[in-house]
Amino acid sequence: MSAIASAFSRCRDQGSLGLSEIHWYALYTTANHEKKVAEELNRRSIEVFLPQYLSLRHWKDRSVRLELPFFPGYVFVHFALNERFRVLQVPGVVRLVGFSNSPVPVPEIDIARLRSVSNLRFRIEPHPYLTAGRRVKVKAGPLTGLEGVVVRRKNNPRLVVSIELIKRSMAVELDEADLKED
């Protein structure tokens, strides 16, 4: 059973999540409003995490570096469900991600993975969501312990880290010597 399915079944079996327990949740936002939503949540003293990457865009007359969200349309928020109305009232927020109209927490390990990758500013890019592949764990270097699926691009190994709840992934270029199979 997947981590998301087990979290959902726990919520269903317990009736609901404890309303005062603090967890990470994924918020679905309107298109291109991730940064505005994150800023407003910060203003309201709600902890938010918006993983971003640098992208170089070229136009006829100039080149521009942009910080874009890894997961367009999603922002991660750390709060207790009894505060959900404060979160849902933020302009640009569509809904909390979950099943059967019940928000499902994002596993802490997923947030920790995202933070470790985005804090180190490796060469990271969004990647199509992967459901199968050779699972590995990083055994050396600054990303030690990170797990994902290995894919190759231009003969270089890339570790694809996926967030199951939102069905999104990102890829990090690594040295093959730093990886070990699970």
C-alpha cells in the first residue's frame, strides 16, 4: 500500500485527522499564483514551502533568469486543520489536496527530501511523474539518504524524486558513484 493510501485509510479509520495536529498539506492554486499565495500565507504567519528552480529564458533582445515553481499550481503549507479557513481564504487558493473532500497530509519525508534538494541549489528541473524504474538511494555526497528513480539524460544519471500525493517529480543530476540500489 502506498504512503498516501495508508495515510488516507488512517484518516478514514480514525474518523478524521486531529484538528489541532500540525502537518504539511499541499494546496492547489490558480495558475501562476504560487508565489502570491506563498507571500500572503507568510504575511498571515503560516509556514509555507514553495520549492523553486532557476530557469534561463531567452527573448530576441535579452535573457532573463526566472525563479519558477517546481510543481506549478502547488504550494506546501504547515498548519493544523482547525486553521484551514485562514488558509483557504487566501486569494489564489483553490483547495487542499486530498481524497473524498478530506485533505491528506504530505508525508514529512517528502518535504524533507524537497528541502534537501532545493536548499543545495543543485541543477534541478521538473520531470514527468514516474511510477516505475530502478529505485536507488544516494550513498555519498550532500544528498546522502535521498531516494528516487534513476533515469539517464545525455548519458548522465539523474535522480528523479517524486511526490506521490500531487503526482509530480523533479530530477537532480548526480554522479553515478554516489548511488546505490535499494
